[in-house]
Amino acid sequence: MRFLLILTALLISVSSYGMSYSEIKRLYQKSYTYEKNGDYKDAVKVLMPIYESYPNGYTVNLRLGWLYYLMKNYANSEYHYRKALKALPSSIEAMLGLSLPLMAQSRWSDLESLMYRVIKIDYYNYYGNLRLCKALTEEKKYSIAESISRKMLVIYPTDVNFLNQLAISLYNQGKVSYAKSIFENVLILDPENTTAKKYLKQIEPKEGKKKGN
């Protein structure tokens, strides 16, 4: 029964407002083509007949949230992602979508709360934990960010994103030598990693001064 309810929220009932399946499919395909060509405005515009017919539909609001995000229209992006989330409150994909405009606006407290909702449903969700680490770091909650990174590295031992997050949290807690060794290992796994390179440039001059003293 729950699965059928989810399908009802996801799928557009072609009999409710008279839009045919073929018309809905055609408009979505046009939207995808516009997006592929970087024409996000028309990718949104072509979906408006569907949105006007199904203003509370999960799928159309999820897509509009994404397209408005690509347009850097973060207010509208958030609005549509929240409508999608209202349609399906346990949707992790909608929560992760909503995280995008929140990050773009540096709303770290809101992002933290949202990502805790994600990991409450899916404890090891990759992006939920990664974006939670980002929010915690920006809020200077370094010890909590460290614990989240360590948790994820148990199951993703060579993941450079979580290795960087761990090293950043250690660096900001004054554990510079430990952080340096992790950043150096990141460059073995990913030689062009810009985050590791940036932090190592900050660390090396400091170490040189200490040796000089």
C-alpha cells in the first residue's frame, strides 16, 4: 500500500486534468534537451503547463528545483524542492536537492539540520554525511565534523572527499602534522586534488618558520 501511495505522488495521473501521457512525455523531453544545451530558462518554461496542472506534484517540483538551481535562482529552487519534499517527506533525493540552494547561500545551520534528517533515514548516506561535514566545518564544529568523517572512512577508506574533510577538521583543531600526513596521502590517491594542495601550501610555510626558530 505504501509503495502505491508513493507511485501516486510520483506519477502524473493523465486522467485528472486531461493532459495525455504523450504530451507530458514530449514536454519533459524538450526540457531535458534545453537543459543539455544550457538553456535553463526554456527548460523551465516548457514545464509550466505540467506544473500548472499538477502544482503539488513531486516529480515536476523536483525538476524545477534543479533547473532553478542551475539558473542560480536559489529562492525559487528552494521553493520547489520544499514542495517536492512536502509531497514525499521521507524523500532523500528531495532533501539532497534542497541542500544545493542552501549551500549556495551559505546557510550552514539550515544545511546541518537538513542533513541530520537525511542520516536519520540513511545513516551512511554518502552525500548526506559529506554535506553535513561541510556544514559543521563552516560552523566551526570541527570535532563533530571529525567524528562524521571517521565514521564514513570506515566504509570508504580511500575516499578523498572524506579524507580531506577529516584533515581539515584536524588542521582547524591544531593537529597540523596529522592533517599534513592525510593531505599528502590524498595527493597519492588524487595527484591534482586542489583542496589538499591548498592546505599543504598553508602548512609548509608555517613548518618552515618553526624549523627556522
